[in-house]
Amino acid sequence: MKIKTKEIIVEMNSPENVGREVDDIIKKVKKGKPVKPTEKIVVENLDILRKILTPERMRLLHAIKKYKPESILELSELLERDRRNVIKDLNYLEGLGLIEISKKKTKKLIKIPSVKFDEVVVRVPI
């Protein structure tokens, strides 16, 4: 039995092609045709992709998924990284929709990161 995974696609594509894809989706919606929702991040070139998915950010994603830390402090200690740098990377990843940060109120506000996906799929056209 195959386990279903939730994935996000990171794809290289030109702005023109993305515009055409959006136009096609709008046409389908107007005609009442179903449109399959996809979670996708589109970048213009490999340099931008490398800036988004840095080794440290990938390490963060992996650690969150594997260890399920109960706070950002716990995550930064686990990775032996400065908490401020971890927060910057988490905010960036949250802005891209790769993670969620929930808040838990105790004596102080605790922020708990979680990964929304099981897999990041990178598509690079040849």
C-alpha cells in the first residue's frame, strides 16, 4: 500500500509561462471546469531557488518534521544555531507557506513551528 504524502512543488519557470498558466486556470474556472489545487512556489532561475532552499533552511525543515520541537528555542538548541537566525529563517519559510507557526500561551507566549508538507518536490526544466 502506497502512503499518500503531501507535497509542495518548487518550480523554475518564466514569468510569461506562469502568466499563461494563470490565464488557463481562470478560463477553466469561468467555464465551470474543476481545477486541481496545487501548492507551488515558482522561481525564475536556479540562483533564486538556491537562496530559498539553503542547506540551513532544509536542515530546519527536516528537524521540525523529525523532532517536532515544542518551541523555537528548543529548535535552535537542537540545531545549535543562534535563536535570532533561526527566527529569521522560520519567518522566511512561513512567508513561503512551507511551515506554520502556532502560538501557545503559558506564562509567556511560545511559538511552535510545524512543517505542512511531507516532501518538497523541485522541478527544473531542461
